[in-house]
Amino acid sequence: MSHQFAAFASRLADAAGKAILPYYRQPLQVDSKGRTGVFDPVTVADRAAEAAIRELIERCWPNHGIIGEEYGTIRADAAYVWVIDPIDGTRAFMSGILSWGTLIGLLHHGEPVLGVLDQPVLAERFIGEMTGAVRRGPHSEARLKTRRGVALADATIWASSTITTKPELFARVQRLAGQARMLRYGSDCMAMAMLAEGHIDAVIETGLEIYDIAAQIPIVTGAGGIITALDGSTALHAGSILATGDRRLHQAIRRVMNEPGAHSR
Ligand code: IPD
Ligand code: CA
Ligand code: CA
């Protein structure tokens, strides 16, 4: 990748993977952050990975800002701000299910410019800039390209299970499910990677924070996909997002999703 910080982002992902792997599928204490009264798990692996990433940023780019899920925000008004979700999919991670990954995004003057999604067990790294995206394995690199030209009736859609806790939105997504080939709940970041790789046609998420989405925007956009809020506005600060392989499917899904009364967050 050509972005000046792409190699550094890969170093961050290496450090995170090294911190996480010793804990995967091992007996593990799981705490709940309990910020919203619902189960919101965090483990020593989440904390160790974010600490390792932050330590490297502080050492190499002390003027850069950091927004991290577990350890908060510093220098948010810096020109470059790293946005970190050390384990996206902690519920899957603690269950030994491979839908999780580390998300590392980079904002330049508030705009996403670089995103890395790292899956250390699979040794797969999805790297995106707004103009292109690749999947890098230990011995190979392939350009990421979304699947295009798929009608809603033929679409494979993944949605976050958080949707099932929001009755009105859930009802609208269920209606969408009736019009698609398949809609499956329970996606974490790997669903977005598979959208970028052309195996999934749409991903719908809700309840997102900036660290859930910042890295995904360059990956999906760079692969040729469309990612926005459910109302079509910018995805970065949206709680609810829709990502699709192409614009036509995006419009078709939004028509169904945004009928009167739909939640925008
Ligand atoms: C979760 C994942 C999931 C989304 C949830 C998030 P976490 O992140 O991003 O896909 O549906 O809303 O909380 O908590 O595992 O980092
Ligand atoms: Ca997350
Ligand atoms: Ca997380």
C-alpha cells in the first residue's frame, strides 16, 4: 500500500496479534464494562493489545492522537489520529469463534485515510486506503474487490445481533430479510472483510462507536463498496451503518430500511 503510514499500521497489527494470541481459546477471565447495563465484555487480551498499540504510537509518533476503546482518547485534535478497537468481536473471541479481529484506523484532519483489520489466527490482514484495498496473507497478497451487480433478491446479508435488541429497527431488518436471499445475524468485523472480498453483499450494523467503524471505511471504500449511515450520511460518526458491494444494492436496501419510523442510531 502506498500510504505513508501503512507499514507502521502493520507494525501495530503485529504487536496486537502478539499480545492477543496467547489468550485465544484459553481459560480467560471476562469482565463486563457494564456501561449500559448490558453485558459488554472485556478481557486481558483486549487490554494488552490496545496497550501494545498505544505504546508503539507514543514511541514513534508522539504528536499523533489516539482514540481507543479500552483506554480512551488523547490528542483528539491532532492532524493524525489513530482509532483503535483492539478486539472487535470480544463476544466471539471469548467463545472461540473466529469472527473477531483487531481494527486500526487512521484519521487525517478527521477523515478516514487508512484502515487495517487484522485476524492473527488466520494470519490475514485486510488493509484499505480510500483508493484501494488488499488482503495480505503470510505468502500472498490479493486486491480486494466487492461483488457487484447483485439484486436484493439474490443478496447475502449479514447484520449485527445488536439489531435484535432494537424492536423497530429489528422489524425493518426482518422485512428486508424476507426480500433477500439470506440474512444472518451475528457479524463482527470479519463480515465487513468478507464484504470487501466479495463473499457478502451487504452488512448492517447498529450501536457502533467510532472505533468500530473508522478502519472499515477505507477497507470497504477501497474495495469498491459503499459504506454510509442508514440515512446515507457519512458513516464515521453514525451509530447504524449500511455497507454494500455497490451503489444499486445500497439504494435498494435503504429504500426498505428507511421507511418512516426507522431508527437512525
Ligand atoms: C462489537 C462488534 C459488533 C457490533 C457491536 C460491537 P466489541 O464490538 O463491533 O459487530 O455489533 O455493537 O459492540 O464490543 O466486540 O468490540
Ligand atoms: Ca467493536
Ligand atoms: Ca472491542
